[in-house]
Amino acid sequence: SAMLGYFNQQLFEGADLALAFAPVNLASAANAGQWLNTRGYHRFAVCLLRGAGTAADVSTITVLQGTTSSGGTIKTLATGRRRYKTDMTSAAGDTWVIDDTTSPANTYATPAAKGDKKLMIAMDYESQALDDANGFQWIQPSVDHAANAVIGVCFVLFYATRHTQLT
């Protein structure tokens, strides 16, 4: 059965990780990620890992879609309905909670007054959300300029490959 294939599949036969931007002090500048191609996967998750900083600092993730590896024609990509974040009730910040939305937008802000907690966010998308009919198959996740020093990294987990095995 098809399901049995997933049990025998190694991680990178059905998924891929791509770095949008390497660990950086988010206060140094706005952090535009590199353009990443979604073509080989049915789904992807834009992930932000952020260290503990100043409580008042909020990070905003923006996701754009483009037509080429350098962006080309660019427009916004509304967030998926399902988002996951760490609960941020403790400094450890290691318990995931679902943060669903009924009002998709192309930005997602971390919770107010919680910037002093470690944070992980995953915004889940279906690749079909991109305007593929008009050639949009590239995405660019970006994170805004933080007011105070805090380390952050952004990557994309591509999964549900469109092919039985990546080559």
C-alpha cells in the first residue's frame, strides 16, 4: 500500500529543508530570506526559531510568492489557516500549540509581550495556494527588523513530495 511506503522512506526521500536565512541578530536589519522553489512538493512549512530577547519585541514573518529564483514578478502569499507556535509560557518554549486563523494574511506577528521567551513558529501551506497558473512557484519568507538584539533563523520544511523519490 502507499502508506507502507512512508514507513520505509528516509527523511530526505520525502522531505527537504531549505535555509531562508542563517542565524542572525534580528536587530541588525530586516531579514529577507532567499527565494525557494516549491515545485517538487505538495506542502511546505515556513519556520522561525527565535531566541529569548526583550519582552516588547514582536517579530513579523512575511511570505511572498514570485515567478523566478530572484523573485521576478512578486505578490503576497496569504498564510495558511493552520499555524503552530510554542506556548511561550516558560523560558523553555518547547510546547507546541495550534494557532488557527480564519483571516489569512501574508504576515504573521509573534504574540505581544512574549519576546523574552524562546519561540518556534511553523506556518503550514499547501503549494497549490501559490498562483501556479501565472507562474508563481517560488516563495520568500522574511522577518522584520527587531528593536533589540535577539538571535533568529528561518528555514522552510518542504514535504509531501510530488515524486516517489527525490533524485
